[in-house]
Amino acid sequence: MACVSFVADDLAAWLVSLVADAGRKRLTSWLLGDEQERALRQAATAAVPILEIAIRDLEVEWRIYSRRSRVSRRITMSERVLCPG
């Protein structure tokens, strides 16, 4: 009779651990998302500073280009005024 009780206790413990593990996985998935969502969130978080630097560099390049364009237009306009065609 003790053997049956031992097997029943082991079976009950196994079932409880199985249910607890499934519950933990569901709760983790609900709170944090699945593995793919967590990996995507981590990659996006890592990409933000890199994109920030790239955008800042593009803004600097645009400012330089705009300045050069304005200077070039002024030179062209002054050439037209000084040396009419």
C-alpha cells in the first residue's frame, strides 16, 4: 500500500510541476512577449542609438550641403551681375 501512495505522490508532484511550468511560460509570454518579440525588442533597443548617430550625421551633411548650395548660388548671381553675358 505504501508503494501505491509513493507512486501517486510522485504522479501528483509531476502534474503540479507540469502545470506550474506551463503557467510560468504563459505568464512570461503575456508579460514580456514570446522569444521572437523579446529578441526584436532587444534589437530595436540596440538600434536606436545607432540610428540617432546616423540621423545626426545626415543632418550635419545636409547643413553643409545647404551652405555650399547657398554660396554657389551667390557666386553664380554675383558673376551674372559682374559679367553680364
